[in-house]
Amino acid sequence: MSAIRFDYTNVLADAVGEERGLTDAMLAAMAGRSRTALHDVLARRTEDLRWLDLPYQTDVLDRILAYADSVRGRFQNVAVLGIGGSALGNTALQTALNSPYHNISPPADTPRLFVLDNIDPDLVGEFLDHVDPSTTLFNVISKSGGTAETMSQFLLFRQAVIDRIGEEAAREHIVVTTDEKNGVLREIVGREGYVSFIVPDGVGGRFSVLSPVGLVSSALVGIDVQGLVKGAAAMDERCRNPELFENPALLHAAVQTLLHTERDCPMAVCFSYSHRLRDLADWYAQLLAESIGKKHSRSGEIVHRGPTPIRAVGVTDQHSQVQLYTEGPFDKWFTLLAVDEPDHVVTIPSAYEDLEGVAYLGGRTLKELFQAERDGTRIALTEAGRPNATLSMNKVNAHTIGQAMFLFELSVAIMGEHYDVDAFDQPGVEAGKIAAYALMGRTGFEARRAEIEASGGSAPRVV
Ligand code: PA5
């Protein structure tokens, strides 16, 4: 299995100039900090950072595969009901590892996959109008087991199935992944006897993709979940190396930190030159934003830290964002996601050979054109003094995606040490959840509701 590669040539001053790029000395000065950060993060592997151990949970994997086997051929659709860390990984895996047209013509005995990570009535209402609940398995995912969006969807779709096939049969249309003991969803599992999986302690939402949170839906739609965790384990092995210049997660974290703090690049663009990796970039956006975007340092000082993740897709965004990226403010750095070997060879037919405007395309492959566009963008960014790195994989498969996900997770954990923030909490997200509970009149949140009402807010100014 081939290893993914992190090429950081073009973040260096030699490529983009002294003012914008990093020097070898700057990186070398991070070596000691990186070694300590890695040691401190890995030391928590069996304590509060149990996500580091997810690649080795073979019993859980066996149970997931047995469950997927037991329902094979029974459902035409799987609908994930979850949000944030309980949804983004599912989408990233589906779009990376299954056909973009999977839902139009899924392989035999394999359901379609829908990830309903929004409660917009027009999304949910359309789903109800178009998808038959009696042929659908609802995969309800919530670490806390109480998130309003997910629970409202659960109530809604549970009822829709009951209305079609009755209460008893409906139970087999629901599979739950939640905390082992806490939360109303676990209580409901106990009452209803739903098949359920556990989000282990020490596995936060955005670090949970390699737990049943991401693996149940993947196994159901035929993704090679064993390959995925083997890829993650391979990256874990590789990243135990404390040498900065040999460890891709340490290097990625060091580059992010230095470009932000020493070169004024608060924007981190993950630029996927693979249509299949566009949602991996989306998943990474949440991982980076929620983990590092914090008001307080670990000692409680107010710091308001955090890079801003941006997702872009090549070649599409060459015709949308790249003008800004090459000529706008020097506030961004770029991680290009690149794939050496697409699965398909598509050759452009020759025609109009007397017209140079199209003649040069005839007989060339889309891979050649795609990679020329990617390399062209990389050259343009570099010549314009924009630091850019490339994360490359030979092919997109379960093993390389497992490697990439683990690399990003570990890198972000290391960034938490460098930025001196708690990478594993999300008080800003919780604040929004609490305000929503209060506004919805949930018992226990009366005081917060009174506070919101008393504050009155500013007088509306609307035209
Ligand atoms: O990463 C996180 O912790 C969040 O994005 C959560 O995943 C999200 O808020 C959903 O929470 P829960 O899984 O508890 O329903």
C-alpha cells in the first residue's frame, strides 16, 4: 500500500520569498516543540484521547461488519441523521470512496446513502416527499444523544416509518450510534431495543469518523472499512516518529502554525484537486475550526485564536476563487490535495484539427489536462508569493483516505499544543445549542431563556 506524501517545498522562502515563506531555521526551531507536543498528545492515547486508538478496535469493526451483513439487501436507502462531527465524516467517506453517481445506480444489494445534516424544512420535507421510509434504514448518530437537530429528525422519521409499517416493524429501520450511558438517545435505545453502537469516551464528534459514527454507514454502503482503519493505523505508526522532518503530521502542524503566527496567514485553504476529496476538505474545515478556534488559552487567558479554514475545489474554483488567491491579500496559505492516478482514463477525441484553439486537446487525456491545471495553479500561487503545500496520494482508496484522515486529526491535535488551546472542547458550539434549547422552551433552560429575553437585543434596523 502506498504512503501519502506531504510536499512542503513551496511554503519555503526559497520558493515564495523571504517575506512570505518559512526558512529552514524557522522550521528547525519547531523541532523541539513538536517532539514535546507529540509526546504529550500520544501520552493521552489511553486516557482522554481514545480516538488515537480507533484504528485498532477490531471487535467493534467485526460487529459493524456483522450488522451490515445482517441487513444486506433489505434496504434501498440509508439516511444518516446527525450533524457536525456526526455527519461530515460520513459524507467525506461516501464521496471519496463511492461513485459520485452511487445514489443513481447503487451496486446490487447496496443502499443509497443520504446524509441529512440539516433541519431546513425544505430539505427534510423533500426527503419525505421523495424517499419511502419503509425501504429506508435510519442511522441516528449523536455523541451527546440530545442534539435538537438530530433528535427532531429522529422523532420525525421514526413516526414516518411507524405510519407506514407499524411500531414493531419500525424498530428494525433504526440503528443508533451514541454514548454508552448518557443522553436521551441511549435511554430511548433501552426502551425500544434498537440495534446500537457506542461512541467511546475520549472520542469527540470531529475525531469520531473512525468509530461507529463513520464506519456503520460506510459498511452499509459497501465501503472497505477494514482498509480505512488499516490506512489510519499505518499513518499512526508513521507519526510516532518524533523527528519533525520525518513526520507528516508534525510538519503539517508546524507549517500551519508558523504561517499563521509568523507570516500573517490566518486563512488556511484546503484546495482539493480531486472531485472525490472535496468533502474531505469540508470535514477538515470543521476539524480545524472547532478544534483550534478558541476564546481561551489552556490556562484561561482570553486569546481569541484560530485559523480560518476555507475549502476550494480544483479545477472548479480556478474560475471562481483563484483570482483572489493569486492577487488578493497575502493572508492565505494553501494545502492542495492531489491524486496521481485517477481510476478512469478519459481521452478527448480529436476534431477540428485545423483550429488550434481545440486541436491541442485532441487525443490528450482528462488526467493530463486536470493535472496541468493543478500544476499550473501551483506554479501561479508560488510565483505570486503564496505559500502552498501538496498532500498527494497515489490513488483514492480506503487505505489512502484512512491515512489522510488520521494525519489531519493528529496534526490538529498537535496544533492545539502549538496554539495553546484545548483542541478537544467546543464551548462555542455548546453555547448555540443551549440558546436554542432555551428558545424552544426545553425544561431546565428557563434561566437562559429569561436572560435572552431580558437582554432584549438591539432595536431591529431593517430596510
Ligand atoms: O465535533 C463536535 O463535537 C460537534 O460538531 C458535534 O459533532 C455536533 O455538535 C453534533 O453533536 P452530537 O454528536 O452530540 O449530536
